[in-house]
Amino acid sequence: MAMTSPTGRPGRPGLNPLRLEFPQSLATYDDYAAAQKTVDHLSDNHFPVENCMIVGTDLKRIERITGRLTTGRVAAGAAASGAWFGLLIGLIFVLFTDESALATILSTVVFGALFFVIWALLGYAMTRGQRDFQSVTQVVATRYEVLVEHKVAGQARELLAGLPGALPTPFD
């Protein structure tokens, strides 16, 4: 009886699905879309793509500042979050009690908003102005390398030669 990996494919138990045994570099690209196009081209030509990996390298953390953080913004955001949480709790309570639905929901919304505001303002006060801005962060790769298992590398290179457009740059 054949064993299956967590991905559902036959294989040896315990193998990491994010690892190739003897990978060889096929091509490198500056953007993910080009690397994806390469693997898609191989797939379209019936290449066994389970022998491929796309690896993002040279990682960068990008932080985009979205606005100034003030006590008012902290309180408003917390009140909104708390009100939504209170509404959810209120709806659950209504399912299991015989009391007035409107009174139950309104009280949990108010209590949730108040509770969230208090905790958010306490947390904001604890930072003592060390981070007075809001931001979003993302980790991105600056290079993408397509790797293939050594036993099919030659076949992949032949198929890649037929890919329309620019030739991939070899990995340094």
C-alpha cells in the first residue's frame, strides 16, 4: 500500500512538501508574476510541476505610514471595535434569554464599546508617545527563483527555451 504525503500525493512519510531533494536553479526574476508565468508555461507543456518551487529571496519589510495616531483616533477605533463585539455578544445572549432583545443588544453594545475604549486608552498611554502613527507592513521578496528537481532540470530548460518573451537570467 502506497503512503501519501500531507499534500495527498504518493511519497515517503515525513517528507517536507516545501522541499526538493536536489534542487537546481532554472531561472530568476525580479517579480513573482514572471516566475509564475514560467511554472505555468511548464504546466501547459505537461511538465511534472510537482518538481518545481518558487522561492522568494532578498526579503524587505515595507511599512507604509497611514496616519497620525491621536487619543481621539485610538478611542474612536476602540469604540467601533467594541460596539461590533458587543453586538455579537448581544445577539448570542438574545438566543439564550427571555429578556428584551433590544435592551440586551443595546447594553452589550454600550458595554463592549466602553470596555474596549478603556483598554485601548490604557495601552496607548503605556506607549508614552513612542509610536504616534498608524501603519501597515508587508514583507516582500526582491527576487524570485524557480527551482526544479535535478532529475527533470534538463527537460525544464528545454521547455523554458520555448517560452515567448525575454529569456530568464541565470542565478548568480
